[in-house]
Amino acid sequence: GELLYPVKIASEKVKHASIKTPEAKINYSLALVEKRYNETNTLIAEHSLDQGKETKITKNIQSNITDIQHENDKIAKTNPAIALSNNSKLAQTLKTNTQVLLAVSEKNQNSTLSAKNTVAKVNNTHAKIVLAAYESAAKISMKTEQLQEIVLSDNDIVTIKTAEKKYDIIVPPQTDVQPVIEKTIEITTEKK
């Protein structure tokens, strides 16, 4: 019920604080985002989503997204590839749940209109949640691009290091690479 909602949220925050690893915290927070969207869909179907409830749900979704981003920033320092994967999970969760929210809302409005057989104004109560999701998605998209650059850069470095080991070549920074290329070709040709 509505009276116990603050207790439920407080309980979820305590559980979140007790989780040890950033990855586990991210997974828990993703589950909470899904839960908030499901609650919203239920409220829409029951015709009981008002602005006060919408504001609380939006605030809680934003809080969970912030928690996810905070934990993901910790992961990104040591493993940008995992952070990139987490970012993708969050983006997909927001996209999927926003689409479901819009579909449930539209279906609910259509059934209400046909049941009453009247033309009514469309109730955009869920607009705050949708806008918040799109705003978060835009921020996530920017962070994803940054992480992709880091991961690609790391992959390039690994490729260079592997080639250096394989061909026993060390390329000093800011060196004329032509002699190195010629030596690599020479070694490669000799091995064939």
C-alpha cells in the first residue's frame, strides 16, 4: 500500500548498502528500476497513477540510475569493458521498460475511451517518467561513447603489445617507425 511505500524504499536502500561488490549493487539497482516500472504499469492499469505517485516513482528510478552510474564509474577505472556492458544493460532496461510503459498507458487509455464511448483528453500523467528515462538514456549514451573509446584504445594497446612480444620488437615512443616496419617484414619473411 501507499502508507508502507516509504518503508519499502528505506528497506531497499538498506539492502543496497549491505551489498559488497559494485557489480552486485548494479544488478540489484537494475532490478529495482524494473520493479518501479512494473509498479507504474500496475498503477496505470488501475487508473490510480496521480502526479504525487508519479513524482515518487520518478525520483526512485532516478535514484537507482544514479546508484548504477556511481558503481559503474568505480568499475570503469579498472575494467572499462565490464562498465560498457553495464551501461548497455541499463540503456536496454530503460528502453524496454519505457516502451512497455507507453504501450500499457496507450492500451489503458483506449479501453477507457471505448468503455465510456466518449472522446476524452489523453492523460499524460506518465510523461515525467518517460522524460526522465529519455534524459537518463541521453546521459548513458554519452558515457557509453566514452567507455567505447577507452575499450577500443585498450584493445589497440593489447594488440600492439602482442605484436611486440610475437616479433620481439619494442617500439619506443616517437620513433621513426620505418626501420621497425622493415625489421618486422624481415623477421616475418625469415620465419616463412
